Amino acid sequence: MCLALPCRIVELLPGDQAMVDVAGVSREISLALVDAVAVGDYVIVHVGYALTRLDPDEAERTLALFAELGEGISSEANAVGA
């Protein structure tokens, strides 16, 4: 299974590179596959490459669902370990 994450561009770097943030984690990614992105835009990132731009509202909804899923998994793991 492959997973691509919505990430917010926080800095444009030389050579079609950018720094992105997702849940407080920063990573350098390639922008070679997308055009006309700016700081503050959301992109879908898979294996270090931005694949496409994403609507900010959709990105926020998706990130909220990931956070909710993470909370559910954490609660389940705590219940099993109790």
C-alpha cells in the first residue's frame, strides 16, 4: 500500500526543492513534478516528490482525519496494553 500525505510548503529552495511541514515535521522534497507552487501551498507528497497541488480546505480535512485516526490507534494500543 502506498501513502501520499498533504504537506504545506514552508520554504522554496534552489533546484526545484522545497521544505514542507506536516504535523510539525519538516522535510526537504522535490518539486520537479509540479508547476507554480508558492510558500503556503499544500502539495501531495509521496516518496519525497510533490505530485500535485491540493486545495487548502481539502488538505486541512485530510490532515484532521489522519490526526483522528492516529488518536484512535493510540487509544486502542493503550487499551490492549492495560
